[in-house]
Amino acid sequence: MKRATLFCLFLLLASGQVCRAQSVHIRVLSRFHPTQLEVRAEGSSPVYFVVGGEGFYVEPRAADSVVRIAIEGDGVRVSIHGRELHAGEMRVANLMSPAEFQLSVSGKVSRRYKGTLSITVRRGELAPVVNMDLEIATASAVQDESEPGTPLEALKAQAVVTRSYYFAARGRHADDEFCDLTHCQVLRELPPLESPATRAAAETYGLVLEYQEKPFAAMFTRSCGGHTRTPFDTGQPINGYPYYSVACDYCHTTPYRWTRKLSAEDAALAVKGESGRLAVNRRLGWNTVPSNSFTTHKAGAEVVLEGAGQGHGIGLCQLGAAAMAAGGANFREILSHYFPNTNLQLFRYSTP
């Protein structure tokens, strides 16, 4: 990829004032069910907060740089600049460039984001939604969904898959486009400018996977167990791209194997495909049934599951992609292997 694209993403991360790209709305921190939040101005520029009809600039590292939000009735109570305000929504909405801020659930988690922010009340908890540039979201998710030490070409393949998903899978939730959990893609916070994830996103800038001349929401899995699976195999609907079962040399010769014992009731649910596996994992823990590739046999009152792989097994196999990259394959070859009959399309972002 040309230096200009690398430079463009670096500038998006550093300033947000150069490239106007597609943006995505991501609800964050929902797993913590927050009733109180803190927003802290970060970076080098003031952050502009809007509460009801009033606007406030908050300087980074100032004594009053922390804004506190809590639930009050069906709206939010905002503590800012020594004042207590009530409104239906609080927003962070810088006019000239995306804001850089830290969002915290007190005593639990603090994460740094770049974009705009809205906080409302939904079903008795605060709902923070970050609107961020697609390329920044791609780099962030690549960092959080990939293992440390993954070769760059495999990270670049992951970046294309991640971007394709964000580009084509809008509407995963009734209220928001995406969440920051495995239901969509794990996303925690901004990656460092010099990180491999940032470089992977920059060197594939704007590329999405296309099937029959349409971008599609590409999927990936941690380990496929020796061959990838299709949505039909796991009882899922086919939306756009049909996927194919392709051989994965690394997972065939070095499979991740697992054994679990379940009750007959849970085992009967697990064999019903991805929805059944997730239902069991939701009930007993997210690593109870690691994949959809397993055999069963009875052991007294229990059922023993013996399987291979991690995840639903559909699409890009991350371990297989890393092995291909270590063997000299580039990201285009990796994507061609795991997504047969597809093309790469450059989504053209506009510039000022």
C-alpha cells in the first residue's frame, strides 16, 4: 500500500483532521451495565461537551477535566465545571476534529477513545455510544482480536476482514450499529500509533472483501480444527457470501483439541449448531464448548464431547492465517485461501 495511505491513517489517529472516512457507531462498556460514568478530556485539545442546550469546553489535565454522569429519572445528571445539570443526553461533539477522551466505569475499567460520544439512559443503565472513524475502529479491533506476535501479513488479512464486517454488517443491534463484544467484534481502545495493528490497518487502507460485486460482512474464527465450516454446518443463515469449507494445513497438523463433560440436557443443546453452543456457553461459561467441531459419547449419566478448534469455524482461521504468513504468504493470498471466489474492493474515502 502506498505511503500516502499509511500517512493518512496515522494522521487520523493523531489529529482526525485529514481524511473524511466512513464512520461506525459502537456501543461500549455495556458488559459493565454502568449506572455511573466518568469522562476525562485527553490528548492536546479541549473537549467540547453538550448537556441539554448548554456547551462546555473541558481542557485536558485541568483540575476540572473530569465530567461525571449518573442516571436521574429517565435522563442523565451531569457534573461539569462545578455545576449539576439534568438532560436527556450528554454528548461529546468537537466541531473541527474527533475528540480524544477517556471513558471510565468507576472501579472497573477505563478506556481511551477518539471520536464523538453520546450517553443516554436505556433500560435502567447508561448507554455510551462512540461514533468513530471506520479505519480507527478497524485498527482498534485488530489489536484486540489478535494474539501478540501475529505476523504482519496475517494482521493485514484480519484488518480487511474486520473492515469488511464493519462496512457491511450495520444494524446488528436494534439501537446501535455495533457493540464492543464478541457478538460483533471486540474493541477496547485506541492502539498506539506505532503498533502492528495500526500498520496493518494503514497498509490495507479502505480494502473490503467483495462477493458478486457486493461487500459482505466477513467472519473469522480463532482456530478451525483442520477445515473451516459453512453457515449451513452450524445452523446459521447465509447472508450474501455462502462461505466454503476449506482445508487449513496448520490446524490439521497442529489442532487445538479439547474434551468436556456435559449433562445430557446441555449436550443435546450443544449439538444444535452455533446457537445451541452459545446457549450452553452463556449458561455454563464461555469456554464450556469451545467449537462446533466435536464428537459425543456417553459416560454414565454424562455426555463426553471431544473436539477440535476454537470458535464457530467460519471464515478466516486466525491460527491458520498466522501460519501461512509465517510461511511467506501475503495477506491477499491468505484471504484468497479462506474466502474463495471473492475479490478485494477499494472503498474510496473522500478528502476535504
